[in-house]
Amino acid sequence: MGTFSVRMEVGDFDGERWTSFDALVDTGASIVSLPASALRDLGIVPLMRQEFQFAQGEVREMDIGRAWVRFEGREVLTLILFNEEATPPLLGALALEEAFLGVDPVGQRLVPVRGLLIASAEVA
């Protein structure tokens, strides 16, 4: 599967300050990831720490917070990783699912998807 980028805006918790990024769509990444300084500049603060495993196998405990993220005409309040400064912005699987968007790898674009439920709407 090829990789592609989308324009993504990230906003503070109140949705008052926003910054734009070209983010790599990465369905192998759990959450949105940005350099920590970009998040701090928006006033976003870490809420907790979580272990993350990198492609090379390394595991690190890192800060995560919550921020508004806009992309493809959708807006979600989602978890966001305070990553190292040299790392590119990533749009991960959680935000994609929250926005009900999937990946078209051939067309290299995001496409709307239906929400899924296991149980029927009819309850006995």
C-alpha cells in the first residue's frame, strides 16, 4: 500500500486556536501524532502517559493529550501524541475511525464508511 498525506488542522481543547499540518495517513499508528512543541504552542497539555511500540520494536512511554482535529470536512476531539521534534505529523487509526473515514489505498484518499454495530437495533 502506498502512503499519502492529507491536510489536517489541530486545535486547542476550546477550539479557538488552530494550526494546519500536512499529515501522513498511517493506519498502523494508533493516534494522531505531532511534535510536542506544536502541541504546546497551541496550549495542549499532556493528560497521561502511555506505552507505544515503534516499527523498529522499541517501546517508549510517551505523553498524550486531547485536541480537536479537522480533516476531510470532519472534526473530532481525539487523543494526540506528544512526539519528538523531528517526526512528521501522523493521522492515526483512532481519529480516522472517530470521523467514520476509511482508506482507499489505490485512490490514495480517505472515504466515508458506515459505523458498525454487533447487536441488532431490536432488543427483546
